[in-house]
Amino acid sequence: MTQHTGTNSERGAVSEAGRAAIVSLLLPVGPRPADYLLKTAHLRTARVGETLVLEEQLDQVGILIDGMLRTVLSLPDGRAATIHYPIPVQFFGLPTVFHPVPLSIHVVRNATVVELEGQAIRRCARKFPEFGLMVSRLLAAAVASLPSMIEEFGFKSVSQRVASHLIRLAEPGATVERTAHVTQGALAEYVGSAREVVSRCLRSLSDEGVVEIGIGSVRIINEASLQRAAGRP
């Protein structure tokens, strides 16, 4: 069962919207795995700053229904850096079903999640081979993303990482200008750097007319330029 810190979470039965989201996520493997997992599932609403998945603990798995999370990797030198932002509708904590991992998952925007039993995931994978194959593919995709993570922290500059994280943190929408609701201190934590360094990067982007810095937010004025600043083609 997914564990958490903080006292603001609310937990209860899975709503119809939650059920619909899970059925949609598992649509490629049919309705039976969804029905099986929902028997022991619980709905949780979690607030910004809560930790949904703790490091090195097993069976902390769920599905994000709405909101935004971040997956944090603890590095050998003692630093921590955000390597992924799960968005609706996606699994989170899936590797913990099989092995303890040095990852934690935190709430970036108020979130609704469905907690799943790790044991139910394993039984479901054995009972429904199509679901087991889906889980295998998801874990393989996570492994396949390792080279890009290595590139992010081993070869990209702090400025590039700041730009990349701002793009992923920005509120979804089709408007020309999007806003990332994040403080400079939090952004520094996310990219694994010092606040002063991140502040200089933001000032540089602001001077170039790429972003506008607010109190607890960064508005993206020119997303194409920010994409280039992130080193994206």
C-alpha cells in the first residue's frame, strides 16, 4: 500500500472518475485487470509538498488521476534531483512492486491518486498475462530512459536543466504563455543545484525576454526560445 507523509491527505473509496481513468489506462489489456485491481484500491487526495512514495520501501504504487507529481532520485554524492514528472493518467512507484529503489515521489500540484496493493499488482500480472506484458513494457521503458537521465545530470548545464524543468512544470494548456508555479528555492531543489545558481539562470532568461519572473511563479513568454535554451531540437 502506498505510504505518505503529512496530515492533509484524504482517503476513501475510488470514485467513478477514478474508475474511469483506470479503465482508460488499462484499456489495451481489457477490463478484467482493472476490475481485479479496483477490488483493493483506495482513492487519496494529496496536497502540495506531501510525499507519496518513500525511498527504499516496497509496494508503494498507484495511478495518478489528476494533479502533478515528481519522481526524485537520490544521488551517491548526497544530492537529490527530480528525474520525472508523472502526469495523468500514469502509474507511479511501479518499480517498488518488485524491488526497493532509491526513489521518492512528491506532490507538485494537488493530486488525486488511486493507491494499489503491490501484492494485487503481482497477482494480476500472473492471472492476466496481457497485464503482465504491459507492466514489463512500462518497466522496460523506464530502463530505456536512463541514458537521457544520465545526459541530463552528467552533461547538461544548470541553465539547460532549469529551462527543461520549467517547460515540464508549466500549467498545461494551449495558450501562448504558460506559467510554472514554482519558487526559485523549489526549482533549485528540483534541478539539483544551488538557489543562487538557479536565480542567475532565471535572471538571464528574463533579460533575454524568454520568461518573466514572478513571486512563486515563472511565466514563459517565448516557449520556442526556452526549448532551445533546454537543448531540445
